[in-house]
Amino acid sequence: MTQLLNFPSRPKSSSVVPHISLVGAGPGDPDLLTLKGLKALQSANVVLYDALIDTQLLEYCPQAVHIFVGKRANNHAMPQAEINELMVAKARQHGHVVRLKGGDPFIFGRGHEEMSYARSQGIDCQYIPGISSIQAAPGSFDIPLTSRGLSDGFWVITGTKTDGSLSEDLRQALQTSATVVILMGMNKLAQIAQICQELGKGELPAAIIQNGTTAQAQMGHGQAKNLPEIAEKNQLRNPAVIVLGEVVSLATTTPKQAAAWAAV
Ligand SMILES: C[S@@+](CC[C@H](N)C(=O)[O-])C[C@H]1O[C@@H](n2cnc3c(N)ncnc32)[C@H](O)[C@@H]1O
């Protein structure tokens, strides 16, 4: 990893050229950052980072000012409009701003809103993809989203829309044989279990994966109708993804193995 730190950074210019890189930090394990993301951090003047970011990543950019804009312990999050304005103001003032976001910035991350705002203010903004928790959290327990003979595809659905409700798409998704991945659904477990039962899918294999890809990774599994009990028994909470589908039968069930994977 030390060698990676030696990538040449952008040539320094004497005049400030405001620009923003919207960087996906990956799902948790800091080694899952992309090389392009790493290079952006190395040339950053300011980094605005979210709550789910492993702060080890900030060690790649000691030259930059680091500003936390995520949810604090008191649950107070900086309003999106303030983040947008801060990002643009810092780019004008200092040059290169990295907006470091969990997973992939364009997947339930409001990344495109931030990009559109920056561009509306005349600031150049590039998207640098990240590995999403969608596939990485299940994968950290050896659950593939597709597998020949078990699942031909997958749905990714939010458990919490802007108005707080569970997406109606879940009912549609459960009528297919594809894997269903639900993000931000931990406070809707009873509702999800109920919908599964209503659609005759109560016995579908189900897993909840918390902190996937990190040394704190944990998983609970069972049947969809028992989602609240699975969470309770294994003391699972956010950040977690819920996976519904036959592919869950392929899970490696020992957290020890998954933690060893995270440490590789
Ligand atoms: C606002 S969304 C951001 C998703 C992110 N952009 C991505 O691509 O992974 C936050 C949700 O992602 C999921 N999540 C993020 N990191 C996770 C992890 N390491 N393990 C399990 N779920 C995770 C949880 O459902 C969490 O509530």
C-alpha cells in the first residue's frame, strides 16, 4: 500500500482551478477504494467526507483539509444544500475538492444532485465510481447476487424513500425469481416480512449483512418471514443490506471467515 502512495499527483498550478471529484470510497474496507479514487485523494486540496467513510482513507491526503459532513452521533446531518454550497465555495477558494462518499456516489448517494449543483455554478465535476455495498456486503459472506440455476438477475430497492416509505417496487420484485437487495431497510423489517408472506414468499432465504467488507462484518440469515427475529437474534443494525433470494443458501455463515476476508 505504501507504494501506491507514490503515484504522481496532478501537477500543481500557481492559480487555483476550481474542480470537484465525486469519489466512491467503496463499501467499508479502505482497500476497496479504486486507483482513480486514490489518485484524486492524493491531489485534493479539500476533502468533504461522509459518515460511512473509513477515516484511514484520509491518510492518503495529508496535504488536504478534511471536513466531515456526515451524520454526527446526535443524528444531526448537514443539510444537502449546505454541503453543495460548501463544496463549491471550497473549490473556488482552494482548487481541487474531493467529495468522498460511501460505496458508489450514484447509488442512493445523492451524487448526481451534487454534480448538477456544481455544474450549475460553473464548476467542473467528475464522477469516480466506487464499489457499492449492494454487491460487496453480500459478497463478503460469499453471497453472489446472480448464480446459474439460482438467480438470473437482481433488483436493488430502497427501504426508505424521500417520504420515509418503503419502495412499492418491492412487491413487483418479489414476483420474479431474481435476488432482491434492499438498502436502508432496517427499520422496515416487519413490513418487508409481511409483504413477503402476502406474496407467498415467506419461506424465501433471507440474509441481513451489517458492516459488510469490514472487520466488524456480521450476518444473520433465515427465512424472509422472520426478518425481525433474524435481526434481533444477531443484534443487527445499520449500516446493513437485506438480501432475499435463493442465492442466500450459498452464504458462508461463520463471521470469522468473513472477518478474515476483510483483513486480506
Ligand atoms: C445512503 S445509502 C448509500 C449506499 C452507497 N452509496 C453504496 O453504494 O453502497 C446507505 C445504505 O447503504 C448500505 N450500506 C452501506 N455500507 C454498507 C456496509 N458496509 N454493509 C452493509 N450495508 C451497507 C446500508 O443499507 C446503508 O443504510
